[in-house]
Amino acid sequence: MTEALHIVCPHCDAVNRIPAGRIDDRPRCGGCHEPLFTARPVKLIAARFHAHITRNDIPVVVDFWAPWCGPCKTMAPRFVQAAGELEPRVRLAKVNTETEPALGAQLAIRSIPTLVLFKGGREVTRQPGAMATADIVRWVRTQGT
Ligand SMILES: [Zn+2]
């Protein structure tokens, strides 16, 4: 029996059903045929946020940031590196709280950057403050992912 994972396409938002044993085989989207994992965080706007948080069977770690925030800029390349290390077990995503203030308010984001880890659409934990790449990876992995 093969377990299947639902993975939301970072390009077209289609929900793909991938056998768990094939997750490491560079799966492509059945809708747009683009790779489902590109070692880059997915930029989420409000219209896409819910689908990515609730329809992915893998955990989703969201970086809430803003363009005016120095520590956010410092952490941005580290977050990309962390995506390269954590995919395809975890999806990394970013929300610009300046252009998506409703999402920041909805999640009660009080300081940025803040990382929020979701599983099955529910927040598991969050971590405010800029982190180094290794700390991001370690923090995510200690959450049972
Ligand atoms: Zn797609």
C-alpha cells in the first residue's frame, strides 16, 4: 500500500497527489508541468495563502516579513538556503506583511520577521526574530517534521 501526499503546486496552486515514495524524485505538477519543488520559498498572497496552508500534507513554514525590515532582508537568503535543505519534506513560503496586512493581522504577527509553522492548516508553533540557516533548519526539524 502506498501512502500519497497532497502537494500544492507553487506555480499554479493545483493540488497534486504524489506517492510518498516518489516525493524525492523531483515530481512535477500534473496541471502546469512545472517542478513542485524549486528550492525557493513560495510567495503567498492572501488569495493563495489558505490553499497552501490547508491543502499541503507536508508542513508549511511561512516567513512573515516586510521590505522595510533590515533583519528580514538579512534572513531572506538564509531562508532560501533552508528551503534547499528542507524540501521536499517541508514547504517554505513568504508573506509580505506590507502588501498583505490582513494576513499579518489574522495571524496576529506582532514582530517581523516571524516564522510560523503550519501542519494541516493549523499553526503548530512560531519563532520571532532573524535566524541563521542552520537554526532555521534545526528549528523546523525539532517540530517533528
Ligand atoms: Zn502547477
